[in-house]
Amino acid sequence: MKIFKLLITGAILTTVMSSCLKNKFDTINPSGSPSVVEFKNPVAPSSETPEGSLYTVFPVAYEVGASVEVSYTVQLTGPDPAPQDVTVNIGTKSAAITELNADKSIIASYVPYVELPASLYTITTPTVTIPAGQRAATVKVAYKTANFDFSKKYALPISVTSTNYGGVSKNFGTILLNVSAKNAYDGIYAMQTGSFVQRYSNPTTPTTGDALNGNTSTNPNVTLTTVGATTLEITNLRWAGGTSGVAGIDNLRLTVDPATNLVTMSSLGNPTLANVPGSVNKYDPATRTFTLNFDWNQTAAKRVYGLNIKYSGVR
């Protein structure tokens, strides 16, 4: 009899433990995960904030204007769409910038962010609604990009401050938007036929193509990124023989004179770079094409490059 009672007790205990384990498993199962509100990634995250960082930074750039309104998405995650109208309040979290700037998990070359001043933006939809049966709503922000300081590394710490349903995501309830303004020349440019590279020890013995990939097959596109009102950096021009230089070669820059459309070449990492005497560096606004010539090494082993690039689209 005692043995029978023990068997019954053991069976009951096993059943209870099994039930507890099942309930625990169901709780962490994605199909039973709790609903939270978060920002949808507006673009690919910045490499400055790898996985494990306190916050994620998203680099966004917009045309220069008195008021440039753009849209972002907040979404409800979890197994089901909204069972009711979900009210989401939007604001900012200044502490996020301070915390990220102090985060030790970010890359060694990290440059701290400056919070975008309140005078330079307006959250035009501080309260949005995710309708019942749906998962997303649109948040709108108007930027005064015409007043941006090109020398500043801005971040807008946009944040879900509260919601009447579910919770707020720990990872993406607040995101940092690295907002920058784009000048009139900013964009992706296609390498045109006729672009060339020359390297020579003296002006009479040229050898072509052995220094920089400057043609349509190895550099099909280059990106011009705004660093000033009329100055851009070529961020992905490559050396020959591989991907070295994919992030830009010695901060190669060009500055346009809007009055004449003539271009001056320079480099932060190579003070010896110079414009080629007798060559014209220019921008053609009618075709949105740059003709660029520059001397990389003003010594006996001279290196003269020429690029012809045409606007292809926004970056």
C-alpha cells in the first residue's frame, strides 16, 4: 500500500514538474513572446555600434532645406497584430547619447556624437496610433537641414516614451539617428568610360592602370559624401588588386566653386596631393558629371589620376 501511494505521489509530482517546464518553455517560445513597441530599422545600422552596444545608430542623410519632413516606422512585435488601437507617444532620450558615448563596446575609432539641437527639428507626430488589427504606424520628423553645422556629428535620440498596450522594446525603443545634411552634389556616381589611371616616373614614360582601379569594371560606382556646403569626400574609391581603400583613400576630397563650377582636389591624409597643371577639374550641372584630375605623388615616381563620374542616384 505504501509503495502504491509513493508511486501515485511520484506520478503527480512528475506531472506537475512537466507542466511547469512546459509553461516555462511556452513563455520563452517566440510564438508566445510578449508584444512590444519598437522602431523599425530606417536604414542599415552603423558599423560604429556593433551588436552588444547599448544603443544602435542609424546614419541618415537628407537634402538641404528649410523644413525637410521624413518618416520613420514604429511597429508592434509579438505573435499577433494589435488587438486594439495602440497609442504610441514619441519623444527623445538625451541620456542615450551620453550612455553611448561612454560605451566601451564600440569601435576604437569612435567619435562622440552631439545631440541634434531642438531648434533644428520638430517631431510633427508626437503621438501616433497603430490601428487594431495592424502592426505599424508612421512617425514624422521635420528637419531644418539648411541650418545644420556640417562640422558636427549629430544624433537624434528618438524614443518611444510610452504606449497603452504591450511594452517598450529595450533594444529598439530608443534609437540614435545620425542625421546629416546633403549638399547639391551628394550622391552615388557611376564611373564613365574614359576614366583612366596613369602612373609614371617622368612625364614622358607613362604606365597605365597599375595603381588605382579607375574603370567601370572595378569601380562601377563611387560615393560622394557631404562634408561641407560645397565639399565632398569620395568614400569608396579602391586601390587596384583588392578591396583596400573601400572606405576611401586618404580622405580624398573635392570642393566645387558654385560660381564657376571649377573643382579643387585635396586630401586630408596626403598633403602632397595637387591638382594637375594644365588640366581642368570641373562639374557640369547639365549632366551632373565631374571631371577630376589630380597628382597623388609630386616626386620622381609621379602618379596622375583622372576620373570621369556621372550622377547615378541618392545614397
